[in-house]
Amino acid sequence: MNQTADAIIVGAGIIGSSIAAQLAARGHEVVVVDKAAGAGFGSSSASSGIVRFNYSVLESAVTAWEAADLWASLRDYLQAPQDEALVTLRRNGMVMLDVETFPRERSIDFFQQLGITYEEWAPDDLARALPGIDTGHFYPPRPLDDDDFFNEPDGDLGALYTPQAGFIDDPRLACHNFAAAAVRRGARMVFRRRVVEVAQQADDSWRLRLDDGTLLSAPVVVNAAGPWSGALNALAGVGGEFRVTTRPLRQEVHAVPAPAGFNPPGGIGPSVADQDLGYYLRPELSGGLVVGGTEPACDPLEWVTDPDEVNPRRTAQMFDRQVTRAARRFPRLRIPPRPTGVVGVYDVTTDWTPIYDRTDAAGWFVAMGTSGNQFKNAPIVGEFMADIIEAVAAGVDHDTDPVAYQGAVSGLTIDLGTFSRLREPAVNSGTVAG
């Protein structure tokens, strides 16, 4: 069976589904292919869904701020019917603890340019806002078996608080919402199918053969395959010119009961980013917490060759590492006897900044390296990629004359060359924080 389209998108996670919805909204005939049973069954569903605005790069902060406005008005943005269940942006606030590698002054400068509300907290403010917290300065993060791990702090920390930050309360449903919008606009979704062969034709169009023999043809392919994106590029013979590359990284996020006093009566507490100790946490609507890591230098990263061969079970080692650090900060936190949570595989660039770009192969576009800190930006990423694809089709050389995106909320212009495959690695925190 042969199918043709204007664009083929490989990957139905939050990024691929958003791109599909945007291209379909602009009148393009779109086919989305994913090996899973539905939208968001891969790394997207393992996301913590945190919406924050603290970034080392201004363009990333602007993107997150613009995207938050779309999350808050998602039904209108997706033109979803009133009876469709949609995710909600829960604005519980974000507490970013002070750390040497991410000075608050940089975030404040960006916040002032964007009009983002923020509060600067001294250690006493932090202690009042989060009862039971240890405000001690422990940096740098250390392995649990380090003799100095439980040393007394050598000072106290303050924090930067952004009340408009929050989280998306159901990451998998969010993917479904964008995929459903794409289908309403005419996109076709092909699930439970793998791309096994890629070939560029004499007219520069692309032909993809799926594992059931189906042939898909289109002048445009968008690689949004998450941790499988590097392998897909290799299958297509694409990517030799990239200066920034991606690798699959196994990650775990764990679930624990919230410590006494963390959640206010009838509500939930804020998310906390703690690079001083090397973890982050976010509350759940059920009253618990999810706890993940921030890739401190002392921790080995679990790079993988084949995302399909990753151990799907939580490990005691990563559980102990992440949850014990959270308990160091919140001494009332009770550590469960066994690991609970989710395992995912991230698609990570060398500088933790994504690649939204064309390639040297005509018609082949990439939305790669998005895992860990780009879920929140998905609504805008669909627009980024549609703008780039349409500009390149119109003859724009995006490499030398990068497409610019005008923010509707901030009024600022985002230079999409910031996310180029040909950039020098971004100067940022070097972690998932971006």
C-alpha cells in the first residue's frame, strides 16, 4: 500500500503531535508514524510536565513564557470540543534554590524583559514558605557514599520564586490532545508501525517503508522520534554536518509521600529545583511528590545504545540517590522501602538545548534533543517547525538567514537559529535545567 502526503512526521510524542497539529492547521496533508500504540506512549508520558521560566538562554525563557499562555488557553488554541477532556496547567509556582552555576541575576534579567512576576527569597523567607526545609548550602552535590555527604552546611540558601510556573497534570493526555487536534484538521495517524527503510528520490522527495510493507512518500519529513531520532537520521544518511549531537539517556523519576507541612491545607505546594543538592521535585494532585535528578557532575549518566533494550524497572541505586537528596533538604520526608515511579529514555543534546532545524538533506527536518526540558514548550515548537518548513519551501536559507518567531505575549522576537544544528554548543547550566 502506498500513501502520499505533504509531510511525514516520525514520532507521536508531545513534540511530533504538536507539529502535526500546526502543519495540518495550515492546510498541509500530514501523516504521523509511531511504533507505539498511540500518541505519547514513549518518553513524553514519562515527563514530569513542569512549566518553568528559569533558563540560561533568553530564547528558551521566551519560548517557555509564550507556551505557558497557550497551555492556559488550550481549548481555544486547539479548537477542541467542549466535551473533550483536556489537560490543565496547574500553577503551583516554582522555587529555584540558589546555586553557583545558575545565578539568580540571569533569570531576573530575563524575567524583567518578559514581564514575569518573581519574588526574591532570603533563607528566612524560604523557611516560612516551605515548612520543614533545611535551607543549608551543601554545594557541590556529592555521591551518597561520599564521606562528606552528611556534613553540616557551610551557609544558608535563598531562592527565586515564580508564582506563574506550574505543571501539566497529565503528560500522556496532553499528547492525545494535540494528536486529536491534528486528526480533526485532517492528519492521519499510523500507529504500531516502525520505519525500516528511508530513501530520497530523484525529485528530492522521501520514501519511507514501514515494517508492514506500507510505503509513505512526501517532500518533507520531520524527525521527532525522541530517543530514536539519532537512529532515524542514520537510517536516512542524514546528520553528518551536525555540530550538536544527541544521545539516548535512561532516566528515572520516583514517587514519594510529601513530607508533613509541604502541602498547604486543601492544596499543593510548589515545585522545587535544587541544583545545590542535585534533584528536583514536583507535587502530585494526590498529595505525593515526584522526584527526579538534575544530572550533577558527581553522578554517572546512563547512556544507552538502543532505547528498546532499556531496563524498564526502577533501580534502588537511582531511587536512593534522588530521594535521599530530597530528604537531605526536607528531613521530614519519609523514604519508602522500595522504588516507585517511572522509567523513561531522554533524547539529549550535548548542551541540553534542542535542535529545531532543517538539515543538509533537502526536505528532511529535525525536532531533536527535546527531552527533559521541552515538554512545556510543545505548543510553540509546533509553530517553530511549521515556520521553518514553510520558509525553507519558499526559498529561505535558514542556515544563513534564520527564521524569526514573534512572541504574541512578550512581543519579543525569537531567533530560531538559536536551535540550529550548526550552532556552537550553548553556554548554559549544562544540565536538564537548560
